[in-house]
Amino acid sequence: MGRQDSYFCSQDCFKRNWNQHMTLHKTAQGKTQNVTGAYNPFPTYSFTGPVRPVYPLSAKRTVPKSIKHPDWAETGIPKGERRLNRRKIDILDAKGQDAMRKVCGLAREVLDITAAELKPGITTDYLDEVCHKACIARNSYPSPLNYNQFPKSLCTSPNEVVCHGIPDQRIFLDGDIINLDISLYHEGYHADLNETYYVGNRARADPDSVRIVETTRECLNKAIELVKPGTPIREFGSVIEKHAKSRNCSVVATWGGHGINTEFHPPPWIPHYAKNKAVGVCKPGMTFTVEPILTLGKPREVYWPDNWTNVTADGKRTAQFEHTLLVTETGVEVLTAANENSPGGPIPMPTTTDETAKANGASNA
């Protein structure tokens, strides 16, 4: 095939993974994406799972100067964010809340446009291009671009990648799951959201993939139900971890939600695990994210040598979902909510053999 790091597999492997083989062959023949000269930049690294980086990375994408840039756009250093008082939580006035509604609506549009392109045979770099162009079309800067030197406009985290995957030349396979993390900066305000999607029918038919994706989706929804004035921030982690454990999933405690407004990651910090010691309560006018990450295995992570890509130490699959939320006088407004035309969405949890037997017994009674 002319692919660096490729190898011959057994006949049984070939039969079981025919669709993936065909995708790779078509790519090598130039029928999908051009990956001529693709290579693994870390050939001696001991990867924990099947995902590999596929370089070269495409050139850094540009943003017109007419679009307002965050302070890290040139230097890569979020100076304003580093000067923040970590004990001070901003309360937005009506003007600020309207600005957040606007940027979050735009971010939802960009995520939906990007996710609509998902299918086996394309690359994560192609999705980065789609996302970048959609941001520019909305007079918005893609917040991840050059944030602490992150090289791309969105994060793409497949399978065992916990978060902050860098879009590259890796080709999507039927059976992958992928998290797309979109952030926008528009007229001085940021939005942040992400979802995990199934790639092809094989992913939707895999019980473990469905369990991790749908449980994570439900964890986010259960946490959002708690958001209202007076709710302690520490309570979100309790409901998330309880539901995760009920499905034999683990919460990755390293990562959490955060405030968001004119800064990308201001206070408060939102832990997603139980018995945390987060301070503060929800107050009207607060905007923050809740974004749990769950894994099928142990909640331990390691980094690839790129110092961004965070993966499970045991190579097990993970999923994440995120919304930007506004605390109102009576409850919560999900600023990044999906609409009826949004790609993705929940699918039924797989039925276990025991559950099927019980259901059959009940129907025969």
C-alpha cells in the first residue's frame, strides 16, 4: 500500500475488518483523502491503544485580521487568563448574557456543520478545515487555535483519546467513536461545547461503545438538572459519578468544567467526581461548562509526546459531552443546546443477555 508503519495481517483479520481495509486501500489509491508521505511521528513511543498520530500536520490556518482575536492569537500565551483571581466568579449583566447567547448559538452551528461531515474515510484534518471555515464565515475566531500553542482550530479525540487530540491525517474507520470539541470567540466572548459521535454502523452496533457514549451523555444531562441558584458546585460531581458507576464506567477526574465568558477558562472549576471540595454555589448570571469524561476502564491517563493528546493508560475507550450553561433566576439555560436538526443524538442502550431473558420471561408469563 505504500503506507509507512503498515503491515500484513492474517486472513481472519482481513475478513473481520473488510470495511476498514477497503477504506485504507481506497485512500492509498487517492480515492478519498491524499495521505502521500504520511508517517507516525513517534515510532518508538509505546501507545496504549490502537489510535496512532498520522503526520504531517497541515499548515496553520489563518484568521482574517478583521475578526477580533483573543490575546493568545499571536504569542500563544493567554495573558489575561493567567492574571485572573481564581477566587472571583464573574456574574454577567443582561448585555453579557445576550453576548453569550449569541456566541453559543454560533458555536452550536459550527459543531453541527462539522459533525455533519463525519463518515468513514475522511480525516480529522478535514474536519478541522470544515470547522475553521465555519468559524470564519461567522466572523469568529476558533478559540483553540494557538491557545498555549495548540496548532489547530478544534480538538478531535477518537476512541481511547481522552481529550485534546490534534487533527491530523488519520482516517476515520467504521466503528470509531469521536469527540469533537468546538470553541468560538465572537465579539469578545467565548463559547465551548463538545459531543461524542458514532462513526458508521459498526460503532452503533458495539455495546461497549454505546454504553460509554450514552452513559456520558446522560451524566451531563443529570448534572444540568441540578443547575439553579443556590446549588453547590460540588454537587455536580456526585450525580455524575453515581450514574457512571451504575453503568460500570469510571469518571476521569483530571479534567473538569470551567467558567466561560470574556475569558476562555476563568473560575469556577467544576469537578465531575464525588466528594470533591469545590467551593461556591450557582448564582444568576454565572456562565460555566459541565463536561464529564468517562472511560470503560481505569481513570488513568498518559500523554503522547506531542504534549497535548491525552489517552487512557489502559487503551480503553472514552467519551465526553459538554454544554455552556447560564444560571437564571429560576434554573438554567443551556446556551449550546442541540436542535432538532443537529447531527448525532442518543440511541438506545444495548440490552444485556440477562435483560433479554427477563423480558422474554415476562412476555411469556
